[in-house]
Amino acid sequence: MESIFRIEGEFESYHFKNRLNRFAVETEEGKICHLHDPGRLEELLIPGREIYAIRKYKGLECEIIYTKVEDEFILINSKYHNSIAKNIIEKGLLGKNFKLKKSEIKLNDMRIDFLLDFNEKDYYLEVKGCTLLDGEFAKFPDAPTRRGTHHLKKLAELRRDGYGAGVLFLVFRKARYFMPNYERDQDFYYALIDAVRWGVDIFPLRLYFDGRRFFALGLIEIKIDGPAGI
């Protein structure tokens, strides 16, 4: 199986102690590491859990890259999401004949990750990382996300205006299904339901990570719980 992305750098192993704020973590070894992930990660970042980081020479001492749960290596650094997604798009792994046109597209007061060409038509694609696992279900989000809800509403609006639109969920867990998380964020849940009704595509792509390289395992089935459950 061909790798779609590789993280470079020398990893150092620490153990999570506590989260000082949204973007800083203290380790049991006394290091203060940068956490580049907007999620709560409460199910992953528990005291004593092993985390892997790359040493930094400016700012905080290190930057967290991933953690390990049993035999799973789980990326918890969102700065890599768009690089992974770009390779997925270019390798044609979403089942559509997409061609990349631009990245980081500004639309009024917000940005969409990618502008693609799909059959000579503009197609907007937003990328989200999914790390919450509940049994066989990968769930997004793991905390209320006003920004994510805003993205879905914008994609639905673009779809109503005649453009193509979709969301790529990078699923970093051993999940069989993908599900919007009604319990954590009802606004996001309803925005996703509405977006789908307007024709916004949802791509939950499961990935395998070996601690260095990422491999695409294919799209997984979407399930809906809550009031609109199917």
C-alpha cells in the first residue's frame, strides 16, 4: 500500500500531565509543549498517556504530533490536515475526478480549504480531522465548533448558488462508521443535515497512521443519530 503522506522530524516521547490552556500541554517530564489542535481531545489526553512530540527551538519547548492508544497511533496536530488532504485529492481517492485549483480560499469573513475543479465546475472542499471514537463510530466534533457550523452553512449556500461543495473528514481512528456528534454539538449536527439535503458531499475517509506515514483505507459509511437518525 502506498503512503499518501509522511511526517518528518525526530520524535521524542513524553507522558501527558495536564492541559494548561487550549494550545499548551504540560508533560510529566516537565516539558511545556504546543498543541496544534482545536478539539478537546478529552478521551485521548488523559494523565500518563504517551504523547510524541518534535523539539522546537523557538517558543514552547516541543510540538505534539500524535498519541498512542493501545496499538493505534493517532494524529493530534491539525497543521498536517491540509497536506494530507491535498495528496488525497491529487491521488483521486475521493471517488470523483477532482483537480486542485487553489488552497485557502477567502470568502467574505471566512476561508474554505480548497477550490477544486470538478467536470469544469468550481467545487469547494473543507477539511476536518476526526479523532473521537465511540465503539465502531468515528464522531465529529468532540466539542462545540461554531467555526465548523459556519463552514457547513457556507457550503450549503454555495451549493444553492450552483457550485459544488463537500467536506472531507479525515478519520484517524479504527472506525467502521462516521457520525455527526449530536450530543456534543446540536448546531453542527443540524447544519450537516441541512447541508446534505442541499447536496453537499460528505467524505469520511479512514486513514491508517504508523507513527510516521499515513495510508488511505477508503471511505466509510455515514450513520446519523439524534432526531434525524437513519
